Amino acid sequence: MKNLFDKIPTTNDEKMPLTMKNYVLLLAGFVVIILGFVLMAGGGSESPSEFNYEMFSWRRITLAPILVIAGFAFEIYAILKRFK
């Protein structure tokens, strides 16, 4: 994985605050955020008179919010990381 990341060009224009590696990291963080929201979706019932306990599964209550918060934290890291 590191070799693939090293192949990304780092042509750093002094006028641009972010390099291509920063944009790749931003894209990866965005994918993690979208994955968290996809895992959070669903769990409703077909009829309003029925209650579906699947809405309170471990995936929707614990895993998905952790992924979303981790994705946003990674986005902050991707913006602040300085490549030379």
C-alpha cells in the first residue's frame, strides 16, 4: 500500500495549499464517511403499527457512528498533513 501511495506525484505548487496526496487522503476519508452512513441506513418496518428492533442493532448504533466520526477525523488529518 505504501508503494502505491508513493507513486502519486507531489508537484507542490507554492500557490496551492494541498498536494495530490492530500486529495487522495480526502477521498479516502469521504469513502469512510459514506460507508458509515450506508451502514446506518435501514431498520424500519413496513407498517407503522409494527415496531422493528432491528433498528437498534450493534451495526447501526455503534459501528456506523464510529466510522462517521473516524472519517471526519481523518478528513481533518488529510487537510492538515503537509507533504514535502
